[in-house]
Amino acid sequence: MKNPPDYVPGHGLLRGKSVLVTAAAGAGIGFAVAKRAAEEGCRALFISDVHERRLNEAVQTLQKETGLQAIYSQLCDVSQESQVQALIDQANQTMGGIDVLVNNAGLGTSKKIVDMADEEWDKVIGVTLTGTFRVTRAALKVMQPQGKGVIVNNASVLGWRAQTEQAHYAAAKAGVMALTRCAALEAAEFGVRINAVAPSIAIHAFLKKSASEELLNQLSEKEAFGRGAEPWEVANVMVFLASDYSSYMTGEVVSVSSQRA
């Protein structure tokens, strides 16, 4: 089954909810989950990214393709606390509360440990793990007083599985998994749920720029379907976790993979 399945139509899973998605510009998982949220009936959508041009283009594309006009955006570098707080404050004010947060921002490079400088390690950890922590912390200060809310984090099967030249990224994603579990316990008493997805490989334009075609082919061939996931296939699972259909799930990490984690 090397060809992806037909795109799944919306079923109103997020009808009436307000949704915030980080790192949602471009063609990756973030944009895919933002589009799915609109297609699933969210009443308002707020997206952020570090690329201003792509962010503006994403808003226009989402409005055109989904018909949802209540789509807003703001630049945000999740490695900067002041920008994170400004994002949460603006999203909360603009949408009248935040029902769903999707923490999608992450950064990865390829480097062997012996060749890796502290700066490269710190940058990947800072965006991928600490950034997720910062946005989660700020969002919980909004969601807990509301007595409701859902956070979905984007982890990776590399949080479980070893791969050469990925020690920093794998450590960061394993940290996202642990953060998800611990934060979920703290948030549960306030009616807030926190879960994560762990994709194996989702093929999109940005990944093709950062990884060689040979490596992507090798990773895809390891999958049971003989292909990487489409970004929207990962987004479908994130939407499920954001919806009331997963009401009894919290602190879970769901593998989105066609092979064992």
C-alpha cells in the first residue's frame, strides 16, 4: 500500500472549539492539523510560526480551502518566553478562550555526538523540549481557570527508538513524552487533558530539504505500508486527541506509525 488513502472528510470533531497551533506555516504537520481543525468545525483558529511570509500565506490558504474566516496569526519563537506569553495572551483575547492547544514547534538536525557543539544541542533542546514546556505552562494558566482544555504535543517515535545522528532530537522528544505524562497529572484536577502523538515519518516539503532522499527512502521502506505518512494522517490522530472522543485519555503518547515503536 504505497499510495496514501483518500483524504478523510471532516466529521465535526472540533465543532465550536477554539484552537491554537504552533509552527503551523508551510506544508508540515502543523499546517495539516490547522487545516483539519477548520474542517472539523472549530469556531476560531489561531496559528503561529517564526516565518512571517509563510505564516501570512498559511492564513490565506486556510481561509480559502476551508471557508473558515476566523483564522488569526502571530509570529512566535517558542525559545523566547516573552513571545510565548504574548502569543497565549493574544490568542486567548482574540478567540475568547483557548479550548485546544497543539504544540507542534520543533527543530531537528543531523549530527554525530562527537561532532556536536553545545550550541547545536542547546538549540534543538531549547526549541523542541523547552519550547513545548513554555507554551504548555502559559496555556495551562489560561485553561485551568476555565476548568477545561486540551493540549496535544507532537513527539516522535525517536523518543523510544534509536537512530544515529539524532541524539539531541531523540532526547528532546523523549523529554516531550515525559513532560506530557507529568503535566497531564497536574492538569487533570482542573479538567484539562494532555496527550501526545509520536509519528514515525511524515513526508513533507520541509523534511525533504533537511534530510537526504536516500535516508527518507530507507526510513519509508521500514514502514509496513512502504511509505511515510501524509502529514494529514498524523493530523487526524491529533484531532482525535483534541476532540471529546478521547475524553478518558490523558498522559498518553500515541504512536502514529505503521511499524512497532
